[in-house]
Amino acid sequence: MRVRVTLVATTLAAALVLGAAPAIAASSSSAASRSSAKVVTIPELVAVRTAHHPGFDRITFEFKGARPTASVGYVSQLTEDGSSKPVHLAGGAAIEVVFHGANAHDEQGTPTVSPRRFSPGLPILKEVAQIGDFEAVVSYGLGVDHRTSFKVLQLSGPSRIAVDISTGSSSEAGGSTSGGSTPGGGGSLPFTGSNTRGLLFTGLTMTLVGVLVLALARKTRTP
């Protein structure tokens, strides 16, 4: 009888352990997920640099962490995020740069970029201003001299997003105001017509070679 009771108790204990195992595993898995979620941090904007290069002005946004998603385009009017107040920058046109999933401040709320508005004094890029840093969305306004083509570059080591704004040099390929660029040179097309002089020279050369071959062949046959 005691043996039967012991067997029954052992069986029940094993069943309880096996039944609790999935719940323990699920709890551990959810805890691990919460822990990994805490590790994920939002990229921080840590530097904004500008420079002139042959044919274009470049503005570079450097981030700590991963690269956020960026949208870049011309707008008729720049506005501050939240207040929607108009922002007026130097130049005849404005480009808005918006980073989704990024901050321009640290965990204590201290800005990570300074100054927030400056004039680089470049040929096409006249003024730069931070116009938003709210709910993981960072916005910048670029005052440019006039509408022109630009392209957006995604760079690594460290994480950077650069905007190259054409200065209108004739040696550059044309682009679109939406940020696209046209590959190739400065508008010249490859030559596709016939080259009469080249063909004539090639024909004369082949004729001379043939004459020399025949002459050598005749000398070889002469006893």
C-alpha cells in the first residue's frame, strides 16, 4: 500500500513539474524579450557638418548608433515642429530634412548638437536650422540659394546621412529636385558616327601587309 501511495505521489509531482515547465519557459522568454527591448536605444544626432566640394555643397548628419530613416525634399515653407511657426532661412529655396526614429538630445534632455542654427557661408547652402526634436523625430531646414538638384547618401563608420546639393557646375551630371541624380558626364554623348579617316588608314595598312606577305612568299618559292 505504501508503495502504491509513493508511486502515485511521485507521478503527480512529475506531472506538476512537466505542466509548469512551459509556463516557466514562457516567463523566461518574455523576461528575455523585455531585457533585450531595454537594450535597444534610439539613435542620437551628435554632429552636423558642412563643407564645399567641387560642384556641390555637402551637409553631413552624424549619429550615435544606427542610421535612422530620412526623408528629404523641397518645401514651400518651413515650420517648427509642435508650434507650426514659420521658419525663414537665408536663400531663395528651402529643403526639409526629417529623421524618423532619432533624437537630438540625450536621456537627460540635454541637446546633443550645438549650435542649432548657423550660416555655413557656402556657395549654395546658406543657412541651417534645427526645427524639430520631438517624439523621436528630428527635423532640419536648409536654406539654399536657389532650387537645384541634390542627392542623399547613407554612410557608415560612423553612421552618417549626407545631402549633396549641386552648385550648378556645368561639369556635373544633372539631378532631380527630389534627390535623384543622373549618372554620366556633363551632358556629352558618345560618338556614334562613322570615322572615314580611321577606316581609310586601316585599309591602307592591311593592303601593305598583304603586299609584303606576297613578296616574301615569292622569294621563298624562287629556287
